[in-house]
Amino acid sequence: MRSTIKYGLITGFISGIFLFGSFTLCVWLKGKYGWSVQASTIRGLGGLLSIPIQAVGIFMAMQNVKRLNGSLSYGQALKTGITVAITIAILIALFSLIYCQYINPGYADYMVHDAQQAMIADRASQQEISQNSVAIAREFATGTQIMEALVGQFVTGTIISAIIGLFVKTKTTS
């Protein structure tokens, strides 16, 4: 179990550095070169691109358990993957807290402003902009970001575990 958590910590750390580093870099490039892509799109793409990182970590943890035990049932594979997913989710939530509170305390305001600029470019009415801004501010608040990290990373990791476990489990002969 300890090695599984170790794989989760390493994978979560790599994923966190990737997620927040790529977001920060892309937002900086957006400002420097005037890219028209919304910051929320950059954030979403970073999340999608981090899925392979999570998959590799789960796969490696399953392979390690299989090597240590000599075999791996589907249940053991799923348990291993879910343990890694929970560890990653907690670490990414912690990264989110640190990022939103200390590294970039203006994150929510920036995301609201960026969305407002996009709505203005789309010729939305002032009433639409005001109504949507409240929802956007809630979506990018620190607490929401932490919950999204916990739920998103856990659900994604569980799905990845269910799929990879089918391939990594020890084959039984009939």
C-alpha cells in the first residue's frame, strides 16, 4: 500500500506542476502575444492533457503491485488505481488551494474578467454579462476549484483504473 501511495504522490506532484505551470505559461503567452483563446479554455485543455499523466501513474502503480505480489486480480488493480486516484485528487486539491490563495490570489477575478471580455466580444448585453459574471465568479472561487479538483481527479482516476485494470490484471487460463 505504501508504494501505491508513493506512486500517487509522485504522479500528483508531476500532474500539479504540469497543470499549474502550463496554465500560468499559456496565460502569460496569451497576454504577451494577444492570443484570443479564453483562459477557461486553456485551463480545460490543461486538464485534458494531464489525463495521460494520471494514466501513466496508475499503470505504473498497478505494474508495481503485480510485480511485488506475483499476480494481480482485477479487484487489486482497481483498488490500486483508486488509491492512486485519491492521492492525486488530494494533492491537486492542495495545489489548487495554494495556487488560488497564495500564488495567484487574483485568479477568480482574472477568470471573471477574461470571461467578461469574451462576452463583450460576442456582443452580449450588459444584463447577460452581469448575470453570467456571478456564476463565473462562483465557478472559479477557491472552494469550488478545490472541490472540482477532488471530484474530477477522483472520477477520472477511477475510470482510468477500471480500464487499465482490465489489461494489467494477471491473465487466468481456463
